[in-house]
Amino acid sequence: MKKLGILVAVIALVGVGVYTQRGPILGAVMARGIVAQMNLNAMADLEDGLHLALCGAGGPMPAPKASGPCVAIVAGDQFYMVDAGTDGVRNLGRMNYPVGQLDGVFVTHFHSDHIDGLGETATLRWAAGANTSPLPVYGPTGVERVVNGFNETYAQDFVYRHEHHGDTVAPTSGAGMVAFPFALPEVGVLHTVVDKDGLKVEALQVEHDPVRPAVGYRFSYKGRSVLVTGDTDKFDNITHFAQGVDILVHEALAPNLVNMMNEGARKIGNPIMQKITYDILDYHASPVEAAETARDAGVGHLLYYHIVPPMVLPGQDVLFLDGAQDIFPDYTIGQDGVRFSLPAGSDEIIKRHAGL
């Protein structure tokens, strides 16, 4: 008993000592952690190939694990984003992707949830990499108006940051964005947007009426391929150009769940939400339709993103899919932080991370 009492006393004294010194101890741990964190670069660990990361798996509705639409693509040492939804660029930081090395953003269309993070993306890329040229933003005709608007909105911020940090962090020549518009491709036609160092990025028309222009992007690098649809209804043009791609990143809205929301809005007398949940049904593909496209195109894997409505309940995936899993079983329901690798010279599809 005496030994036990002595042990308890020693533990208590140690506990008191740790508690009274918790500030210095925590400070030392944080100092080491900060150094380690600042030295992390997820891209440095990637083998040569085509790599995909969901920096935003959701749509315009808030969701616990699905930020605004954002897809990161790495090919060799090239680094791009498709769309810049809310919190997407911050998720890249959480995943240890070096935002200062971002080579450009491809915009699918001009709905707010796909462009609202452009200003922050350009600013973080500028300051994190001391970039001396603006962020390239590629998109169909109209992207120049979006870019000009953001540049005007951030014009005073450009001045403040340069005056505060100087050229070491914020050289004036690197502030903001520059637009690279292209005409909406005809159905059946791919438009080459970027062709550099083995990476080809091609735009294709998708169907999101009355939103027009709207495009998806096909990425090809050393025999590997990814197609990102952006927002779209089921569309034969996607099936055509998705033939044989390794990963099809396809948006999906679950009509059965949205209809539940519509009925709920009706019951509580919310005509605005009732109208919205009725209107959005006619210009988004369902999980079943996305699965049919994946099956008919013979893709390697289907990654659902732009998930509507948000996934908030355990087991909701069964309701969301509504039988899509039987049509195309090689799928992943996206959430922020999901990552895949497609090594060059291989047919492997490697899932690196299931989420943040």
C-alpha cells in the first residue's frame, strides 16, 4: 500500500509540474510542429502521373464534408484547379498542396458557387509564391468579365499588400488574374485549352440550360485521363468524350432527396425553397444517370461530386445512390480531401485518401 501511495504521489507531482509548465511545453511542441507543417508538400511525394484531389465535393448548400465545387489536377509538375468554390483553396492548404505553385484555374461555367473563391485563390497563390504574373483563368466566353470584376474588387487589396510586404511577398506584377477565354465548342468537338509538357486539357460542351456557356474538361497525360463534367444534365456529348477515361468526375443531384426537401418546404409554407427545389431538378444529372454515363463510356472509376443535397446522415449514401451502385459499381461518393493517383505507364487507379 505504501508503494502504491508513493506512486500516486509521484504521478500527482508530475501532473502538477506538467500543468504548471503547460505553456512552455505547448510552445515547444507548436514550434516544432509549425516548422514541420511549413515544410510539407503533398505534390513532392507524388510519382509521375495524373493525380486528382477533391478540394470541394459539394454544391451551393452548406455541408459538413463538402465545400464548394473544386477539383485539383496534378500532372507531372503542373498543378491546376477546375472551378474555385467556397473554401476550395483552403482545403488545398489543409491537404498540403502548395497553392503558390498553382498554374491556373479552369472554369466550367459562371454560377456563383463555382467562381466565388477565385479572388481568394488568386490572392493566396500570389502571396504564397511571390508570383510575378497573375493567375491564369481559362473558361468559355464571358470569363473575362468575371476576371475583370474580381480584379476590380480586389484592386485596393493589391495596393495594401504590396505596400505592406513589398516585392518579397507581393510583387505588383503578380496580383490578380488574367482571363483566357475560348468559344463554346460545338457538340462532338473538343477544344484544346492547354497543351504543355505532355498534358493536354480539352474543353467539351455540357448541358446546363439555361446556363450557357457550360463546359467540362478532359485531362490527358502519359496515357492516363480524367474528365470533369462541371454542372450538367445527362448528355451524350459527355458519354462520347468520356470513352475509356480512367476517372469520370461527374456531378450528381438526388431527385428523391430533393423532392423530400420540396415537400418539407411545402409543409412549412416556404415558397422560396419550394420553388428552388423544384427548379434545380431539370438541369442536373442524377446519380443513376451519372452511373449510366460511366457504364456506357466504359470508364475506370466514377467519382460523384457537386453532391446535392448534402450528405449529413449515416446511411444516406443508399438513398443518394437510389440504385446507381447496381448500374456502375466502381464508384466513390466524393467528400473534401478524396484523392486518386493514376501512375504513368500503368492502368492502376489508386485511391490515396478517403477525405480530410
